[in-house]
Amino acid sequence: MDGEALAQFIRREVPDWDDEVVATARFKAFSGQRSDWEPRYQFWRDLILRIARRFGLLLIEPSQVTKEWFNRGGLTPLCIDHVLSLMYDEGDILRKADLGDPSSGRLSQILRKVRLLVVRPSSTEAVLEDSVVVAALLKEKACEVLNVLSESSWTSSCIVTRRRFREICGGPDEESIILSYLSGCRKAQYLSVHKKELIEGVKVSLTAAAVSTITSLDHDVLHLIWTMEKLQQQLDLIDQRYEKTRSLAAASLKSGNKKVALRYARELKLASESREKCATLLNRVEEVLQIISDAESTKKVSEAIQIGARAIKENKISVGEVELCLEEIDESIDFQKQVEKALESTSSGRFDDEDVVDEFRKLELEVGKEHSQIGNQTDNAANEAEESESAASLADAFSNLKLAVGASEELGHDRAPRASEEEHKNLRLEAEAA
């Protein structure tokens, strides 16, 4: 881990890191009751965990934490030892030695756990003398490894070589820690085969259930998987050598050295034959593994049928009820297949241009009819509104006319003469025009 990057990260996480007064208070040793220094302990604990997560430090050296991580001009916190001890007691960090050896048997692992419970060393001494593991990151990393294995296997468990498991974990140290943790959780188990050389592997449970016990078939599968990986490595080497030889042969031809080019051509022929043989062997191994996988699936199906038959007998279900249930299942499956075929035909169907043009014209006619209907309805509504407005204005005019006539009559017959018929006609015409 880069010291400069660590210092920048701490300053981003702790804005007042360079404040001398605050730093002096933080760097003091814990004294008094826990309630007095609990906030400082939570500060250092959270900061250590954030640093480990930011830089992906699954394994931490306590000496680096106490002497290098928080060094400010030669001054280091006097409470870090105490902080690491409390983190170990509370389960935030684990000793690497507490995880044990994953290659040991189940009995030895149980005895080791009992010994740790009976004879537990002082927490401060235990933490400072050994590397520690961040518990939260260990759980997350173990889940990531299981997810990677689940993506490449559809069975409830899988077997991988230890080399492959090490690649997934990210290194030998991480592989040992994660395998020890999964073994303690009964999610993985170490196995080995002694042939011409020691072949090591891991059997991992990909479900919530614990990993099953190791069988002779598991050892055979491990040997086949190891052979397949070796053949794949050999193929890669042959391909690299072939490309290199081919480039040398081309260079020799360009330079006019036909003898050397002919020698490289023979090497290319030998490499091609070797690759063909190696590929044939690899295909045979893959076929055997596929047969074993199919046999395991068939075995599980047979076991499921037996369990179903036993459940039918225990629950006293008649054969007719079972047949009826099976018929319903078949009908639902057939219906689902019909739906899938219809969707496929719809998605993958092709149409001629004439059919598309005809369909487009029909659509235009339908849209035109809808617009015309909407237009007629709009025109009718507008006409009705105009008629109602004219009727209302006509009524107002007549009412005004009556008011005017009444007012003139109230003024008296002597002072205002009665309107003639011609004047009435003129008023009526004005009202209608209004």
C-alpha cells in the first residue's frame, strides 16, 4: 500500500487530521472508564475498517497499523494497541492462526477450536504477534468467490482444483484464509489425490446446505478436472510456439533463406499434429465429465421420484389424482409452448412491402374516419353554441324592448306620444339583427 495514497485518504476522511490540538487528544492512551474514551475508540476502529475496505486489505499486519499508518512526524497513537485488542475481542478482526489449516481433517479442526476455547491467549499478545484478518471483508470476499463458482456451475456443489480456487481468490494468502473460513462454515472441504504428483482440490457447496462428504467419485472428478486443465495449458503453449515459429518462417522467406524456412515449416507441421492430439484428448475428458454430470442429474431425478412415491403412499393419494395432476401439468406446458411459438413467430416474422402498404392505407382510412367524426362532433357543438348564443341575445333584445316600452308608458300619455307601428317594426328588426 502506497504511504502517500494512505495519507491523502486519511486527510479526506478526517478533515481536522492536521489540527495539533485535536490530534494530541486523539493520540493519547485510553485511561479511566470505557465511557470516557469510547468515542475515541469508535473513531480509530471505524478509521481502520474504512482504510482496509478502501485498499482491499483482507490481511493486516498489526505492526504496520501501530507504526506506519497513523504516523505524524514520528508520533504514533498510544492507544492503537488497545484498539486492536478490543477489535479482536469484539470479532471485528481475527487472527490468521485462529482460522486453522484447511487441509487438516474435520477432527483436527474440532480439536483446535476446543483448544482455543479452553486456552485463550491474552488478546493484546495474540493480536500483536500474528497477522489479523478483517472479518467483514472476509465474509464479503467469500460470498464473491461462491458467486463466481455458481456462475460456472449449475449443480448444488462443484469441485475445482486448488490452483483455480487460488486464482478466483486473488492470491495464495487470500486463498488460504477464504478456504479456512469456508471450511469452518461447512461450505467447503479440502480434498487431494495422490497420483504421479499431489493433486489438491476444493469441494464447495453452492446452496445453503453444508457441503457433502468426500467420496471416491469426487477424487476421480478432481483428477479429470486437473487433467483437463493440464491439457488446456499444453494447448496454449502449443499455440504460442506455433505463432512464434510461423513468424520466424515468414521472416526467413523474406530474407531468402529457404533452408531455415523449410525447417520452420516442419516444426509447424509437428506443432499442428501435437495440437490435434492434445485437442482430441481434451474433448474426451470433457465428454467423460459431462457423462458424470448427467449421471448425477439422473440420480437426483431418481431420488426425487422415490421421494414422491413415498409421499404418495404416506398421504394415501390415489393414482387417479396423480394422473389428473400430471395431465394438468402437461396442458400448462403445452400452452406455454404455444405462447412461446406465437411470440417467436411474431418477433421473427417477415412481411412483404405490398402487405405493409395495404395495412398502412387501412390505418390511414381508419384514422381519417375518426378525425372526420371528431370534426363533425366539433362542428355540431359549435353550431349549437352559436344558436344558443343567438337565442340568448334575441331574448335580451326583446326584454330590453319591453323595458323600453314600459318605461315610455310610465312617463305618461300626455308627455310622450305612443309609438307608431313603423317604429315597432324598426325596433324588432334591430333586435333580430342584434
